[in-house]
Amino acid sequence: MSTLDGLSVAPTTLPSPRRAIRMVQRNLLVYKHSWTVIFTGFFEPLFYLLSIGLGIGSLVSNVNGISYVAFVAPGLLASSCMNGAVSDGLFNIFHKLRYKKTYDAVLATPMRVADIALGEMLWATMRGSIYSVGFLSIVLALGELRGPRILLSTTAVFALPAAVLLAGSLSAMALCVTSFLRSHEDFDKVVGLLVMPMFLFSGTFFPTSQLPSWLQWVFQLVPLYHGVELLRALTTGAVGPSVWWHVAFLIVCGALAMAVAMRRLERALIK
């Protein structure tokens, strides 16, 4: 046994995938009669694509040799993954943890804290993946039916697995951040100081090379930047060795965030 803040708790153990799936099933049952809520986060990047990608994009000749809509689409795909992670990994889990006390009841079963954390991360990843599938379908249809083409290379078939990886990494990070929140007021700090700057400055709407050099270095430590660069390389065909660096960054950051989240949730839930 280990001691945390004067309380004896069992050491963190590895989660059981079989038990973690039970959390996913529980969330599916909860959303059974309000499933339309899940799709709300899909529309924001879609509206950005239609208004900025196609609207303002018609006023921009090209960016780095490709059409503006082809440039901005992978960035908005990455933001779809972030929407799923923030919606469930941040807001919903916070309410379950601090107000609904959902996990207190769950822990009365054979479920453990690590199982809960993995299950919630998987659910948030599923939500981000659903957004990604819908967004990619719209992008493909717009490019083929309306033109110009938005997915410029056959390597775009790997964009969905890459989006799932990004959604999983961001979901783990959202779960980690949630474990540090104490009140609703903290949401303003997270959205204003973390989510919104990532959305605006991670290369979603313009190349990060336009930023001051010191700020470029800062955002190269931001997970969404690596997701945007990875997806843009796959959808445009500009695939090089750097894609493996982006993949490795997302995996390592997601794994570290998950480890921290499990420990902190254990401290919050086991008394």
C-alpha cells in the first residue's frame, strides 16, 4: 500500500480492457435516447470549412503550392478530434467526477479506477473518431462533386487511423487536465489559455512559419500542432520521415497523460 495525502490507497494497476469496455457500454446506454448530442461537435469544423476554407479560400490563390481549402481541411479534421476529446474527456467527466458522483457507484462493482480511466478515454476517442469519419466523408464529397479536390493523395486513406490516434492522445490529455480542475470557473482557463490558442495557432488556418521563431518552437510542443502536421502530410501526399516524429510525439504524450490521469483519479476517488 502507498500513502497519498495521509490516505492509504492501493497502488495503481494496469487497466483491464474487458472492464474498461463496460464503461463504454454504460455511456452508450446513457446516450441511447440523446444520441444527437454526440454530433454537435462535428458541425463547428464543418462550418469553418464552408465559410473559411471555401469562402475566404476563394480569395487566396494557394498556400505552400496547394489550394487553401486543401490546406485548411486537415487542420479542421484535427480540431474535430479535439472537439470530441474536450466534450467528453473534459466537460462530461468533470461533472461525473465532481457533481454526479458517477464513479463512486461504479467503484462499488469490480471496476477499478484504472478501468474507469481507460474506459472514459476510449469513449472520448470514439466520439472524436465519429467526428473524423463524418468530416472526412464531407470533405471527400465536396472535393469530388464540387471541386477542387481537397484530398490530394492516396495516402489520405491513412488520415482516419491518424485521426483516431490524435483523438486518443488528446482524450488522454483532456482526462489528465480534468483531474486538476476544481470548479466550473476553471473551464474558462482551460478553454481560453489552452484549447483556443491550440486551435488558432497550431497551423490550422495558416502555416506556423508565419509566426515569430520563438513562438514556432513553443507550438512544436503542442499536441494539436503534431496532429495537424501529420494529417496535412497524409492528405496532401507530402509524406516524409517527420510523420513518424509526429506519431511518436502523440503516442508518448498520450501515454504520459494517461498515467498521470490514472494516479490523480485514484487520489480523488479512493478514500
